[in-house]
Amino acid sequence: MAKVWIDPNDRVDSVEIRYTWSPIGTQPDFSNGKDEAEVMQVVLGTNPRVRQAIIEIPRYLEGKDNYLLHYHFGGGGEHHEGFTQVYTEEIVSKEIEYIDHEGLLTEVRVLWSVGGCAAPNWTQARLEGLPLQVPVDAPGHDAEGEGLADEAIYELVQTVPLPRRFVARVWGPRGSKVEYSFQLLRNNTPIEGDEFVRWDNNQGQNFSVVLD
């Protein structure tokens, strides 16, 4: 996820963002190395100067897909000391779907970003009704990405009646807009040359959803 800072004057040397997360209803703890930090990079050609940092946050916290993200800005030379107030955002998720009416697909992946920023994320879609043979805690199961790409072989997929519904989740601050596109794959087929990788990006416009 991208975070942005705008320099209040031209005397700012450098800025860092420090961030942490906590369950809903709890306070942040920035002490004893319990937070993360990134130095914000200047966006070329901006005046006043804009800085941006890409931060990595979890998709699940204590088994839940919503939690609080806390962050503040500071550091950077004699003219910019200390930290700003702490900002808090609620991170939420939302389910999106892709319907395969023709039965051509073996696998669906989602490429998404919050606000169309330059911080893309991948989520492996899960095929509803797929008779999974691998426990969720087994090696190879993609708990973070919600799917089971390697084990979703062609023969198993064919047992799911049409239309087939692939579902995935995207994450971001509540109220934010997530843009996404689908990578569509047909693989592990018994016929040589009967495989493909295609994209559905809403005719170049991308799909979008608001995380409410």
C-alpha cells in the first residue's frame, strides 16, 4: 500500500513513515521495535515536493481480515524533528467474483491495488465447490492468497457444475477504492496446446470496488 507525504516547506531533508497494526478497539504500540519504518522517496517533478513510500501490511491479523493500521511521519534533519500525530485507518476486505459460464478456466488470479497506486498485489481466487483434497494447513496451501493454485488441477475443476464462481478478497482502508483486473488461466489440460493465459481488465479501464 502506498502512503504519501507533502513537504510543508523546502527545508525538509528526509521523511520516514513508521507504522504498526493492532486488533480493532486497541491502541498502537510503537515501542521496542514493534513498528515498521520506510524512508519516503521523493516523487520527481512535484512542487511542493511529494514523497511516497510503499508499506507492507498483513492481510489477516489474529485470524481476522479487518484490523487497525496506525502510522505517523517524522525524522529528516534539523528542520524536521519529531513525529506527526498518529493516523489510524481501519483495514477491511471485500470479496470479488469472476463467473466462468463456459467452463474454460482452471484458475483465476486477481491483480489489484488501492487507489490505482504503483503497489500491485496478487490474490489467488478460490473456486467455489472445488472438492479440495489438501488440508488448509498442508504444505503448498496458499492461506494468505485464499487459493490453492497448484492443486486445482483440470480434472478436479471439471467436477464443479457450470457456471463456476471464482472468489477472491482485496484489502485496503475503509472507504478506499480498489482497482483490479483478472488473470484467466486454463492449465493442466490433457490436450497439448489447449492451454492459455488471458486478461480481463474491463476493456482497459480496470474493475473497481469501494471498501465500505
